[in-house]
Amino acid sequence: MATLSAFSPPSWPDPNSNATFLSEPSDADSNATADDHDPQSPPPNPNLNLHNNDSFSPPSESTPPASRSPPSLFHLSFNQDYACFAVGTDHGFRIYNCDPFRELFRRDFDNGGGIGVVEMLFRCNILSIVGGGPDPQYPTNKVMIWDDHQGRCIGELSFRSVVRSVRLRRDRIVVVLEQKIFVYNFADLKLLHQIETIANPKGLCAVSQVAGSLVLVCPGLQKGQVRVEHYASKRTKFIMAHDSRLACFALTPDGQLLATASSKGTLIRIFNTLDGSLLQEVRRGADRAEIYSLAFSSTAQWLAVSSDKGTVHVFNLKVNSGSSGNEMRTSSDSNIVTSSSNSSLSFIRGVLPKYFNSEWSVAQFRLLEGSQYLVAFGHQKNTVVILGMDGSFYRCQFDPVNGGEMTQLEYHNFLKPEEAF
């Protein structure tokens, strides 16, 4: 059961506005008195230090950044269009721009400060944050709605168990618990839907981002089962994606295509969410692996995969997200990597096991094995952005014709003080 409270109702934002991050609270916001707040809600945190690199505001003298050890990372996530990414640390949270790479701002807390979840809403000033780590800034069973214009929390959602993840749309807030998912209306925090799931410690959930067409994907009630909610048509589709438990999945922005990986980590499957049909199957490798991240390119022509094997793979997809779902792509780009994506032993197809007939990745990039990485496609053509829990930021480029090893274009460590902008 969830409870909610909205702080200062007149300040509740319009999630459909095009507001972008603002540097500091305005004079009106910073001079607000306790009378401006709901009596059941706390006033703005007086222990918050605001460091914003857009305005180059000086840090608080009491906690100069240089005096602190490098932060511990608890959370990494891209925003909905992969233009930015958010970092949750044991001190607070930070927001970075991907292209060009630079830190946009950071919010450091004096007392506590651990942030375990930070979810952005495109590039606007609204974020959802959840406490995390050994010294959490907020209870781990609460979702705090943060307005960076005002520099404070303007609402909260409370639950009886730990919040595993949060997903945002301009019209919805989706909160994922261990075995339940809550869907709220953004405008008034009204509860719209509850979903029961199998144990979901990773907080797996994906939502479409096309306006007016909400598709939500989450684990079902059986091992390896995916549940797809089509809210516009009020239809629920169950897909038995794998025999073993789900490890990761990703959805195209329009919600038509779904990529899934299991705990085995050898195969990735692409489904049509409307009818549940299997459209394509690609192979990451032969050995078991933990899949950390899946990402579609904006045109759904490519799929990127990261795992604990230390390699990021890019696969060529033969399905077209803009079609009815199971059409093969007919553009001239569709077959340029056919020879490299299929096994070179295909001339004896049908004799050897299925392993040799699998569709393999077109391009790869080698990283440290065992580290956790998040992957997305960059806004520049044929580029991939990779984020590491060790603070690494890579931008790589792949050759769509010849494939092979990607070329590293850029590297930063966003945890080092000297990398701050």
C-alpha cells in the first residue's frame, strides 16, 4: 500500500512543459517561508549544498569538493533520449550531458547523502530520487519528487517495502517494488494501476515514451515471462521469453519492439509487443554471462548489449519498428552486414548445432571484464556511449559495413575532481 503527499500544491510542475534545468532557485523560491509548505511536509533541507557548473557558483565553504574522497557510485541511468545521464552517489547526485560530455550540475548533501535511484524526465528540472547506500539521504521506501528549479522535494510516494526502481514519462510515474508495480498519474499523483510480478530485485521495468501511447513491460508471475501492458487498447500480453529468469530487457520508444535477455546471457530475443511473436534471435556468446544493459538505436536498426564479460556488442536488426511489427526491413542498409552477422560455417547449416547458425554481433568494444557497464546509442551516427560503475565514460564508433572492433573516440572518468567542468 502506498501513501503520498504533495508539498506546496501551487508549485506542482507541469510535466508536459519544455522547461530545462535551471541553475539555481529564484529569489522567490529561496526566500520561501514555512507557511508555503504543507504542515505535514518538511521544509527544504537546510543541509543541502547546491553546486551548479552551468553558473559556476562557488561551493559551500563548509564542504569543499576537493576535500572529499571520490564518491561511491550507487546508481547510473540515462534519460529517456540518451542525451544525459544521472549518477547517484554516497554524497548526493549529479547530472551529466553526453554530447558534448560535461557535468551539468551536482547536488551534494552534508548529512547522509546516499542516493540509490535517480531518474530524469528528459531534460526538464523534475527528477525522482530514492535514498540508497549505508547512509541514505531519504528512506529507501520513498520516492521523492525533486524540482531542481526550487532546489527541493515537492512531493513523495511512500511504500511498505524498498523501492527498486522508478520510470518516468511526462504523464506517468511508475514505481517498481520487489513484487509489485504502481502506476501513477503525474499531474496529481493519483494511483491508476497496480501490477503483481514475480520477485524482481533488479527493478526491471520499461515504458514507452511516445505521447499518448503508453506501453509498460515488466516481469510476469512466472520465471522467464514478460508482461506487456498496452494501456491505449487496454490489452495485456504475456510472452514466455526465456526458460530461465529474466536478466534485462529494453523497449523501443514507440513500445512496438522488445529485446530480452535471460540469466544465461547467451541469447537476446526481439519480440513484437502487440502479438508476442518472436521476430529475431541474436547470440552474444557461448558462455554464461550477466547481461547488464540492452539498448535500441533510435531507428531500431541496431541493438547494443553489455555484459560482465567486458565486451559491448552491436547487432544488426532486421525488424522495422515503424512497420506493423514483423516486416523485414527493405532499405539498402538491411543487408550490408549480413555476411559478418552470420556464422562463416553457414554452408553446412542444418548439420551443425544451432550455435553455428546464430546471428552474431557486427561490432564489439572491449572493456574490463567483471565491471558493470550501461550502454546506449549516441546522437552522432554509428556511435555508442558506455557508462561504467567505475566512473568511466566512453564514446565509440562502429563501422556499419565492415563491423569489427569499434574505434574509441572519447574517454572520461566522471568521478575524478579534475574531470569536473
